[in-house]
Amino acid sequence: MRRSLVTAAALVSGLLVLLDLLVVNPSLGEAAGALNELLVLLVAAAAVGGGATLVAHHLRALASGGDDPIGSIVLLVGMAAIVVAGLRPGSSGSSDPVVLWLVAALLAPLAASLFALLFLFLLRAVRRGFALRFRETAVMAAAAAMVIVLLLPIGGQAGEWLTATAGWVRAVPLGGVFRGLLIGVGVMVAISAARSLLTLDRDDE
Amino acid sequence: MPNLGELMANLISALTNAVGSSSMRLGAAPTVGILLVLLVLLSLLARPLARWSAADLGQLTRIGRAMALSAESGADATVSLGTAGVVRAASATDRFQTLGSLPLLGHVAEAAARAGVPLSVTTNDPVAALFAEATLAGAHRRTATPERASASTVEYIGEGRALAAAAALAGARSHGLAMVAGGLAEEGLLLLDGVLGDAEWSVAGTASAGQAAGPLLNGDGSLIGPELLQAGGEVSASGSARAVVLAANRLIWTVIGVLLIGSLVAWAGGPQVAAFLAGR
């Protein structure tokens, strides 16, 4: 397809959605809704295609004696289990008890175990950070240590002072940094969105 | 038989009816504000007024050398587009980071194509995988290296943030160059550690404010907050991309100015500027 056609389609679609954001008009709303429905169709098709590609990738890896046959087998068996549980005759789909059990008894604990590793990986990351850039990591570690001290479960007057200080740190310095980052991100998102809307890339330079 | 005059009359009537049946969704001031921002953007995009000297955000200039070293040592390169995807159930800002990281992917892909280094891209969103495939194809087209396109692969690893982190940890190995760019959440540190691991050179970037520490600690080069989106303009040599960065800087200063003036006005007992701008 000619590049100008793609550019025109992106520009018209973007302007239509932008106009629908600004103006309440039934016809405009229907046109933007139709675009959204097309997007949903695209996503559904891409999801099915992505899943099929994933299966094909691991089947190929098994057939060619790839590096991790056990991983491929586990993935394929897991996918098959969920698909069979959700699509077997009489199943109620994603709310089927078997699917819910698979999620609650297998997926959720696995994910929780994975996230439990975060503490260890944080320590490793800090060590790596000290090796790569001492100054920034030292500031970060000092700030983290200060927050830990402020959040210590201590009672009495000292505890109240620590709690109040922790609240102030969260609301003022941390809140200020977060707002600054988010304002910057918001501005850059607007710039990048305009760039995407106008389909500007290096080919245009 | 209708003549040209009747056709024009019908067209004007249809347009008039469409305008008459419409109303402002956000009110006058916010609508004018949005259009004004767009106007400023368009004017700056079309006609850059000053020269922009870009900083080396995330030390991206070292990617070419890292790729050359990878080619010499026979190592490969890998890129992860974060865990937010494009159409996943994540916040709009997180998902936009995936789009913002595509120019960086294109930059890495061009360097890999020139050096003949195999590049693998992983994502947990099928639509992002489609975008990544198009980006890699574009890089091989621009560098006139179609014979090396088969060495560049995009892999959809399945749905889920935890899955992305688990896949990264399970498949961790040494790379010549590794990059993670895009939206991250709690799993960010696991993903970064798995993908970047023992890479000879690594770049990590996210605009997710809560995950800023991960790229700082794990990547040799870091893109934090707006830098991830700004870097897309930095990697281009000249022209409109620099104008985008210039426009961003001007808008940032404008926002800071509005915030300061608005705060002073509110402090002095004047009208609430924020309420006016937000249309409340």
C-alpha cells in the first residue's frame, strides 16, 4: 500500500477521534464508535494470531530440539488445559469452576511466588547500581533507608513524630517529584501523540 | 435532475444541520486550550525556529559501538517493549509508552541491521508485536539489508505482566546489547533483571514514575520519565524530530509558568486559574 494512503488513513482516523472528544454529535459519535469497533476486531484477530504464533513457535522448537523442550511442553500443556477447560461442552467459559480453579490454585500462587522474588532482586539491583553509578545509587539507598526508619512501628511521642514526618515526606518531596515526572510525561505524550497523528518518522526527514 | 446549485445547497444544509446538532463536550475554554496547544505544536513542527542541541539521553549514542562489539563477538541483541502493550488492560499513559519506545526499537534495529547482529524483540501484547514487526521491517528497508531480515525476530510471549517477568527470568542469558523500554509496573525489576541480565551494554527506560528506580539501578543507560518519550526525537539526526523536542521544552516551560503564575494568583486571593482551565 502506498505510504500516502496509510498516512491519510491515520490522519483521518486520528482527527475523527479528536473531533469526537471535543464535539458531541451523533453522526460523529457513530463514526468514532465504528472505528473503535474496528480496533476491537483488530485486537481480537491479533490476539488469536498471537496465540497461534506462540503455539507454532513452541511446536517448532520441540520439533527442532530447541534449548528448552521442558519449557515448551509446560507452556503447550498449560495452554491446552486452559483452552479445554474453557471450551469443553457444558463449560461456562472464563467463569467456569475448572478455569477459576486453575487460575486460583496454579496461576495466582505462581505469580505471587514470582513477585516474592522482588526483594532479592532489589538487593541485587542495588549492588549492581553501586557498581555502575555510585552517587545516584547512594542517594537512592539513603532515601530508602530514611523512609524505612520513618515507617518503623514505634509508639509514643517518637512514633507520632516519625509518622508525621513520613506523611510529610510522602506528600511534599515525593509528591512533588512524582507530579513533576507526571507533568513531563503528560507533555511528552502530547508531543508524541501529535507526532504519531501526523505520522512523522525518520522517513520524513 | 438536480443541478450543481441544488447539490451545493444540500451539502451546505447537511453541514449546517451537523453543526446545529452538535455541542461542545468540554466547554469553550478547555476546547480552545486544546486547539491552542495543537496549533503551537503544528507551528513548531512545521517551522522550527531555533537550533536544538540534544543531550545524549540514556547514552543512546553508545548503541552503535555496542552493536559493533556484539558483531565481533558473535553476540546477539534483545529488546523488550515493557509489559503495558498497546491494547492491554493498562493505563493509557503506560500503553502510550509502548508506542513511544518504537522509535528507540527502530534505532536499535537499524544499528543491528548494519552490524549484522541478530535482534530478538519480545512483548506480551499481540498488537505491539505487529508494530514491532513493522518497525524491524522498516529498519531493514532503510539500511538496505533485506537479506538480514530473517535474523530479526519478534516473539509474542503470551498475556500477562507476571508472564513477561517469568519469561525474562527463565530465558535470561548473556546478550551483546539488551534494552527494555516501555510501561512497567511492579514486575519491572524482575523483567529488567531477566532481560538486561549480563548484557555487555544495556539500556532501560520507562515513563512510569513509580518504577523509575529499576532502570536507574539495572541499565547502563537510563531513560526516566519524559526522557523515554523525548528520546524518540533525540535518536533522529535532524529536522522535525528536533522540532518536537524543542516544542516539548517550550511547552514544559509554559506549563511551569502557568503553574507558578496560577499559584501566585491563587495565593494572592485571585481567581482559581486551575478551575478555569479545567472548565469547572
